Amino acid sequence: MSQITVTLPDGSHRRVPAGTSVGDVAVQISPGLAKAALAGIVDGRLVDLACSLDHDASVRMVTDRSPEALPLYRHSTAHLLAAAVTNLFPGVQCGIGPATDEGFFYDFIVPRPFVPEDLDAIETKMRELAGQDLAYERQMWPRDEAKAFFATRGEPLKVQLIEEKTAGQKDVSCYTIKDQDRSSTSASVLTFHRRASSRPSSC
């Protein structure tokens, strides 16, 4: 198997097999760093830990002390919010849920406006889901398959987003939140998104 060179922030170099993930690089550096790593910066680009390295690259790990951490937490929490809402309110339409400079938001279409009791229930469900340490997974889907998936689920907002934001693309990226046995998607939420600075991309 061919080898590539990974350059670390201190200027040191490591030779690793091509195809090694950013997360595996963190493991090789130290178990502590692997546990703390949230994402990686590869040649200046924010990527997730599953990103496979296929060429020589500079790599830096993102931890909770990194400047990139807060937008990542906010974006992940937006996904958690969507999971909680769709779990508690079946049939809710999910729009977009980006991180912002002040926090994050998520657009929903609901049969009736949320009331304070709903917000309390949503927060409780979010804490419950967070306590389960569920796995976030980024997946690339063929564009037409993604549109068909969301259309079948009765989510026209997602179909519209894909049509408007990914014209000319063959694939779209989605995040799933898996339950503990990894057999299904927690709260049946699978969220389409475009690449942005607060959202790790694959390599």
C-alpha cells in the first residue's frame, strides 16, 4: 500500500498508509487527542474524522479548545434539536438548521405554533438524546436518491432545498443520528446540508 506524509502543526511528519482517516491519525498521535478530537483541518479545510487521506497533507485536529469548536457544537446541536422535534411531533416539516454567530436555529413547519410546554419537552428530549451518546454519521447520497427519499417521507422542504442548492451536483451530503444498535436513524431525522465553514466535509 502506498504511503503518504502527514505534516502536523509542530512541523513534525508522519508516514501513514494512503486511505488513513483523520481520526486514525489522531489515534496514532495519542489516545488523549483521539478522544478529544471533534474534527480535523486538512490543508486548511474543515473535515470530519472519517475523512480519508489520499495525498500528502497538513493535518490539525479540532478539539473543544480550537476556534472551530463552537460552530461545530452549534451545528451538531441544531441536528439534535431536529431529532428531538421530529421525535416528539411526527409529521413536522424540517427546513434548515445552520449555526450562526449567536447560536443556531432550525426552521420547522408545524400544525400549530410551539407553546412554552413544548419547548420544555423539546429541551428534555434533547438532553435525553445527548445522554445516549448517539453516533453522528455523514453520508453522501446520489442526488436523485436523496430527493426520492425525502419525497417518500413527505418532506417537500428538503426536496426543494436539494433542487435549489445542489443544481449540477451528482451527490448531496446528509447527516444521520444513529441509535445505539446502529440499526436505524434516531428520531427518523436525516438532514440535508450544503458545505459550510461550521460543517465538516469529507475529503
